[in-house]
Amino acid sequence: MPETRKGAKIKRAMQQTYGAKKGEQVFHASATKGTIRGVHKPAKKSGRRR
């Protein structure tokens, strides 16, 4: 998933704290749970407007 600048910064900090692999897992779990917000770019809506 594409990340925002805020997301990249938080992910980098988590990887330093927990290690490369575990840090990424913790980051994505926190984003999915909703603990941290605004870390992924919003998905573009598809479809045709009428």
C-alpha cells in the first residue's frame, strides 16, 4: 500500500524499535486496527459519473 510521509516516518521508527520485519508487522497491524490514522493514501474511487 502506498504510504504518506507520516506513514513512512512512523514505519521507520517502528522498524528501528522492533526490527525490520516485526516493525513492519506492527505498523500494518496498528494501521488496520485504527490506532494510527492517515498513514495510507486513500484509495481512488472507480466508476463512471453520470
